[in-house]
Amino acid sequence: MMTGILMWYKIQNQQVILQILAKPNAKKTALLGISDEGLLISIHAKPDQGNANKELISYLSTLFRLPKSRIILQRGERSRHKQVVLPLTEVVQQLLDEPNLFKKCDKEKSAL
């Protein structure tokens, strides 16, 4: 089992378990930073009827270049602290190895 330098992700059985600290009802959906707590992500949607969770999955799908169906919200459906599971792909591994690439991917997403 491999573990990242920071404790915001864990690789297990060809899957990545991500820790996310979500900030719903924000001005825009964006990656704010990375800390030991996880990926800090602002979410434009309100935490009402699962809308913020849906937007989070959609955002992660774009960020990691994965279909939404491959991203599973494992814990934290009603919490700001969330745990998400996704497959370990080449793109995902590259982003985990070089977290500075997250900023580049986020800018590319906003340009779409």
C-alpha cells in the first residue's frame, strides 16, 4: 500500500481514496488548495437535496478526466468532510504525483 506525503489521499487496490473538505454555496466551484485535511474545494451549489454533492462529483469528473459514474462518494453525504473513491488512472496518478498540476487543470476547466 502506498500513501501520499500528505494524508489527503490513499491508494489501495488500484483505487484512490480522496479526502475532501467542501465549501458549498460559494461564488464558484474551484479547487482552493490542498491540506492535510484534503482537497479544499468550493462548490457553487447549495447543500440542498444533494445538489452540492452532484456538483462536486461533476467537478471531480472534469478535474480527473473520468466519467461521473466512476467517482463514488463513500462518506460525508451530509458533511463538509467527504471521502471519495475513484480509479487509479494515469491522469489521476500524474495529478497525485505533482499536485501543482491541479492548478493548471483547474484553469483549463474554467477556460472551457
